[in-house]
Amino acid sequence: MSSSERDGVEALAEDLRYFEALVKDDVQILQAKVIDAIEASANPYDHLKAVTDVLVENQSQISARVKVLEQVLLGKTVLNTSGTAMSQPVAEHNYAPQAQLDVSAAVFGDSQNMYGVEYTPEGLAYSWTGPAPEIVFDVPVLRNVDKTFRLGFISAMDDDELLKEAQILVDGAAQQVDLNFDGQTRGLVCLIPANEGSRATRIEVKLVRTLSPAELGKGEDQRKLGLAVTGYQVTDTEGQSA
């Protein structure tokens, strides 16, 4: 090994040691933030939300730093600020049980069995489901009275099959599924029966299958997709128009 090669290896080893030290420091800082957030919370439901808030903020900081680094590495001195702004605020996913909920895909769009958040030209957040045909939500809703669950979406890979045969299970029990349109999005709708003892409600939306655009002759995208989900709402059933 030449002298220059040896110097390169030593420099790389030093960089790795520095990186590991930074990781250890960041781990300690993040752990301290999580512990502080938990200690400041009143109950287990608040604990979960507090930890989520800390992790989301931490991830957002990392993403922002990466974007800045990318700009520097690409030789750009001005950050790109031409991205489309969202046309409406993102509903906060509060883990304490709520009477009603309105949760945007911008919040849960990177969840398991979803491909990540995208935006329409109008700024509406959505996320394609897949590759599995099931989508599961743990919904923190009060069950003192009957509620209505609506999963909003702007596109489906196969309307005739996926929508007509879609199922929704509430805590494992199948519910009647209806399809509606609110002027902006279509929705799969079902009843959430009252259940005073429930603290968190598991809602499973089951499609017959997922399909890729390539299978349907709509491009070269090989991803198995289901619905382009924009979010979900839980509202009181009483007083709603038929």
C-alpha cells in the first residue's frame, strides 16, 4: 500500500470514528427529549403522541439538513422554494380519543403499506396504498355514539372491481360499505358502532387486490397500487343528511 493510499485509509477511519461519535451524541439527545416528553404527559395516550411529536420533529430536522446539504453539493446557493403549497392545513393526528377526526394523508402517508406522500397540482396530499390489498388504521375516536368513517381517495386502480368489492372491518366486524363524493374526493363510507368501552378502534379496509399501472397498460410503473388515499374522517352519524 502506497503512502497516499495509507493516508486515505487513515482519513476514512478518522471520519468513521467522528461519525460514530456524532451518532452517539444524537442518540443521547433524542433519548433525553423522548424521556422529557413522556414525563410531561399525563396518560399513556398522551405519551404516544408526545413521543410521536418528538420523532416527527427530529425526522423533519434531518430531512431539512439533507436538503440543504444536497443544495450545497449540487452547487446551488439558493434553495428551491417553488414547490406547490398545500391548499389546506394538515389535521393533527391526536392520539387522545377524539369525538371527531379529520386526518390528512400528509400525516399517515408514509405508513406501512403506503408508498409515501404525493401532491396534486392543487396541493392536495395523497398516498397510494399497496402493495398489499389491506390498509389498517388505529383510530383514536370516542365511541359514545355511532360514528361515520369515511376514507377519501382521488383515484383507484380498478374502479369496477376494487370499489364494488371493497370491505371495511371495524374491530374485526364487517360493516356495510357505501361510496360517495363530496365535491373533491370520492369516499368509502361505513358505520362505526357505539362502544363505550373502546379506547382505540382498528379499521381495516380490504380491497380484492392491487394492480400495477403496467398491468393495465397505463405506463411502465410496476408498483402494486390500490387507492390514492387523501385521508380519513370520523364524524357523528346523528344529524347527517341521508
